[in-house]
Amino acid sequence: MNLHTLLLAKFKAALIAIGAPEGTPAPLSRSTRVGFGHYQFNGAMALSKVLKQNPRDIAQKIVDAVELDDEAEKLEVAGPGFINIYLKPQWLAQQLQAANAESRLGIEAEPQQTVVVDYSAPNLAKEMHVGHLRSTIIGDAVAKTLEFLGHKVIRQNHMGDWGTQFGMLLAHLNDKLAANEVAETALSDLEDFYRAAKVRFDNEEGFADRARDYVVKLQGGDAQCMQLWQNFIDVSIAHSEEVYEKLNVSLKRSDVMGESAYNNDLAATVAELKAAGIVVESQGAQVAFLREMADKEGNPAAYIVQKSGGGYLYSTTDQAAIRYRNGVLGADRTLIFTDVRQALHFKQTEIVARNAGFIKAQQSYQHCPFGMMLGSDGKPFKTRSGGTVKLAELLDEAIERAEVLINKRESDLSEQERKVIADKVGIGAVKYADLSKNRTTDYIFNWDTMLSFEGNTAPYLQYAYARVQSIFRKAHVDDVNLQADIQLNEVQEQLLAVKLMQYIEAIKQVSNEATPHVLCAYIYELASLFMSFYEACPILKEGIDEQTKNSRLMLAQLTAKTLQSGLDLLGIETMEKM
């Protein structure tokens, strides 16, 4: 059940009942302070000018009209016209009881849409680096959330597997294979391979010409050249798959839809844009002039889909991708995760595609930009020497650092258990540090902060989950078969109950706005509230009657289920022990 949706519908009906104009705002929000109810409705003051009545009188009329006898214990008019909503503990307990009995925690699926999620998109000419982290994990969290809500999600990993740089790389690979090296060995370090090829391109006589010949052959579909290219692609994708597995993201090889997949449709795409009058020839190139994005002087923005020499660009591939996703895959909604520097390109891409009819009016196309990962100096995160940080190496370091911290903590865990925990804590820490930040902002990468067991971090949340599990072990209770009536007699129990009911609100917002940080904030608040509840409301303390103990165990159980569900959507693993 969505509490916010339920209450909002009730108050909208009440506004109509008291004669408020159609479309009157209905500002309903969660209470942020204890003693001011669980929710607040603050629409009376805005109505006072319209209805020419005292806002407190209007607030009282709303209270009298709203039908919340089953749900609300008390509605209180406060201040200049605020309405504080206190929910009934018995009603809350019933909702939690029902949620705890379901695998989906009482969360109903939404009407299904087909949603294409474009994320990760590494360049296969190089190994994945930290610049690919945000796209990969933010996109994956949103994809998992959409699936949880019942949508058909089609992952599209738009890998950079085509372009002029491949001529250089294939010429170098051909020489390696001719010297009896196997592709896997030659490409074991993509960065070294790329650098070596670039040195030859810049310095070796005749190599640049050979590289250009390979580009022509590749684009012409030469069989030998295509085989070399396929070798390169296979090994490169295998590198990416290793990173995906370590990151615990859901991308598979079958999700790869590289730039090359659209080669055969590029000419047709340009032809259709020309036929529709969207693009015209300008200085030998095919260009769409976008008056929607004209400058101050009224000059339209230029969007090139074909170069004067006949070559295609990223823009052409993106238009072809839209045609495929909307026409073939039947996407109702498309989400694309790239850094904010590409925002202008995707805005222009959408305008052209809509003008051409590639995106229908009912189809959604959302570029979801994100900020940069920064070092302590406030600049893009680099190695000490100023080089690019390989993502695989960053994750290995995270696990090593986590292992040091885990080994310092007193526990009866075996060495193998510690290693497993360190892996989950290290990877979880890196992911959560990123996901917990608003995706539109930059953030500073800091090992000490993200690996802390205190504050809004993955280790803290993983430990919170493990702590709940330890309660059940100490109680000698099988949480799977636990059945008891929930009672909400204490303030801390009620606050925890309301927070548990708000899980759906958080994941709905992630689904609508592609903002995983909202879910991070929710599960952190939930874990913090549970800790406060556990301190104020003892579970296993001597003198606690059986009914109260079991009721609180039920609250603990639902908290654990919700924490695990939320962390799972973020791609962060939980542990029974830490």
C-alpha cells in the first residue's frame, strides 16, 4: 500500500467537497518532526485567498470533510492552517502484518510498460575505467527497480565497438597474430595494447596507411578484417563481463547492442530524415537545423547526421538506435545514462527524432545525466601519475581495504568468511558512495568515508541488516516461520511502522525520476530508526512478555526484509553475519 497515494486521494476528495476550484494544489508531505503527526496537509493557506476565508477555518472544513475514519487516529489543525495527520496504530499494524506475509512486501506491480534502459556503454578499444562506474551502477539500480515494479525492462549496452580507431587496432592485432600470438594473450591488457598501437600509428612508417586501409576494409565488410574485429570484440567484452560480475550488476553479453549493430540502418535513417525534410545538404554534409535551439541571434543549432565525405557520426547511430528501440522493441519509455557533458547532444537528438516521427507523442525519451567522480583535489578522479584509473583495479583495492578493516573487528568468523564479507563490503562501499549522491551532482571519492561503519554508508547498512539477523539467532527463533500479531504501543514502534510503509514511495520515485539516491536515503533512515527502536524498545531483555517480544521480532523481521530488498535493488549484497 502507498500511504502517500491513499492520503492524497482522500484530501483531494475533501477539497472538492468543500468547494475548492478544480486543480487546487494538494500539498501532502511527511512530517519531519515528532509530535507533528505522521503526515501533514498544508493546502489551507493557499486556499484562503481563493475562498476568502480564514485558513484555519478552511483547514477545519477539510478535516471535517476528509474520510479517514479507518486510517487516522487524529487530525489536528495547527499554526496558521496546517493539518497534522496521526495514523491509527491498529491500522498501521494491520498493513504491516499483510506486507510481512508477502514476498513483495505488499507492493503492487504498476501497469506494465516496455522500458529500454541504455547504460554502461564502455568503449571496447580500452578497458573500463572509473568514468564508466556511474553509468553502470545507476542504470542498473534503476533497471532493477523498474523490473521490481513489474515493467518489461530491455537493457541496452551501447558499446563503442566501431569507428576509425579500430583500423589502427586491427592492423596491430593482425601483426600480433602473424607472430603466432593468440588474441587472448595479445589483448590481455587493452590499455597497453592501445598505447602500443598508437605509438606505431604516430611513429612507424607505413603503419598509419595500413590502419586507414583496415578502416576501409572493415566498413566494407571484408571477411578477414571482420574476423579480426570479432576477435577484438570478444576479448574486450569478456573484460567488461568480469567487471560486471565483480560489481554485481545485471548486464549480460546478450544485452550488448554496440554501435556496429546499426551499421546497416544508417543510410536508411539518413534517407528518411532527408525525405521528411528534417535534414538538408549544407557544405556537402547532411544537417538538421534546429530552430528550437536557436542562439540569441536566431541562428539555429546544427545537428550533423552525415559528413561531407559520406561518413556517419554518433548522431546517426543514435537516430538509428531510436528507430530500433521504438519501432522494433516497442519501447514505451527510453532511459539513457551518460555524463552531463552529453546533455546537449541528447536534447538535439530527441528534437530531431520527434520531428521525424521516430519518437511518437506517447513515447518517453529521457536522457538521465550524471555528474563526475572527483578526487580530493576537486578534479576528475585520476591515478597519482595523472592516468586513468582502471575500474577493475579500483574494485580490487576496495576489497583489499575492506579486508583490512574486517580483520580489525573482533568476531568469531573464519578466514574464508572474512574474505567473502570483505568482497561484499568493499564493492558495496564503492557502489553506495556513488548511488547515495544525487546523480546530477559531482561527488568526491573518499576511501575512509565510504568504508566507514558509521553514517550513510553501505557498511553501516550491511551491518544493520546483519544485526537484525543476530537478534533472531540470540532469540533462537526461526524468522522464516515467525508468526505473531504486531502491536504498536510505543512512539518508536509507530515511527518505525510508518517508515516501513513508506518503502513504496521511495522506489516509485526512483522509477519515475531515475534517482537511486532517494532509495539510499530511505534505507539509511529506516536503519537509523530501527537502531532507535531497538534501544528504546527491548526485544530480548528479561521481563519482556512473550507477546511484546514476538511483536517486536515481527517489526525486526519486516525491517530486515525491507533493508535487503532495497539494497538488492541497488545491487548491494547483504550478509547474515559481519
